Amino acid sequence: MSTLNIQLPDSIRQRVEVLAREDAFVATVLSQRIAVAEADSYVRRRAAQGSTRQMLDILEMAPKVEPEERDRIAGALAS
């Protein structure tokens, strides 16, 4: 384990200190945030590899059926 020194506004520091009394709170929060950032980066990289035309071609292959009742958007117009 290592120590990390960071600058925080006093209001945030005080809240973190209170919550950090719970075991591994800060490490858990940081781990979750890192995972979200990495997932976002991955999705953006993958999206950059595709194209609108590819997406539309794939959507054209979907069956032309009405959605089940539970999947309908309230107020949406039927095509």
C-alpha cells in the first residue's frame, strides 16, 4: 500500500475524512471511478472504429416487428 497526497477543498476533505473511517472507503470509491473512466475510454475507442453506415446496415437486418408492450415508449408514434 502507498500514500497519495492530493489537494482538496476543505469541504470535500472533511466529508472524505468522515467517510474514510469506514474501511477502504476511499480506495473503493477511487477504484469504481477508475473503472468508469476506463470503460468510457474503451467505448469511445471502439465507437471511433465504426461508422454510421455500418450501424445503419446492422439495424436494417433487425426484424421489422412491433415492440412488445413492455418495451414501448409511452406517447411514441407507431410507424
